[in-house]
Amino acid sequence: MEKGTTGSHLAAFMKEWQETPDRNREAFLHFKEYLARKEGVSLEFISRPPVTYSLRAVHAAQKKKGLFAMVDVIEDDPRWLSVCFYGEMITDPDQKGDLVPGGLLGEDGVCFAMEQRDEELVRYLEKRLDEAWRSASQE
């Protein structure tokens, strides 16, 4: 497992990842940039080849949890994204996510699968990212 900031490990991964018609590389970069613009957020990239590549978002105010959102690149053909949150940090009014008991660093999470870039799902996930960011900023 390689740990790194959004620097060299992520840059090498992105250079290797060629875009495909599903546009998941583009969606991953969108979420990275969306999170990076949020006040108090730091990003960590964790590489676990050949299974996943995780971008973890942490708010400076967080004391209890090690992240508030995780954007995983799932190694498959083609690669797809799983965007995960702690269940108590977000709502899912349209029930688009899957409950993952104990699946987010040992705690219950809600994960959203994106097999191809879908603008409606991107906007929905931006709202979940905003909720999780607000929750984390009050931790």
C-alpha cells in the first residue's frame, strides 16, 4: 500500500490511466478538484494495486474520523468509481447508494457506484460531498 498526498503517487497513477468511453477518469478528476476547493480539506491518495486506488478527503476540524469522503477507483475493465461516506454524515433522499455495514474503515458506510460518468449522479454526489464536508467541519 502506497500512501501519498495528491502529489507524485497520484500524478503517476493519473498519467497511467488512459480515458475510456465511460469517462470515469474525468469523473475522478472532477471529484478531486471539487474536494480540493473546499475550505479546510486535505486529500490523501492511497494506492492498493491491483484492487483499488483511494482518494480520501479529510477536514482539518475532524478529530473522531480519519476522513469524510472517499473516492475509490475500482480496478476492473473498465475501471469504475465507488464514492463512499459514513452513513451518519449524509442523507440519501433518492436512495441511490448502497449501505455497506462495517465497510468504511470498519464503520457503516454508504457507497455510490459510478460505472460511467453520469451528470445527474455527479450533481447528486456533489450534494452528498457538501453534506459530509459540513458534518466533518463540525466534528
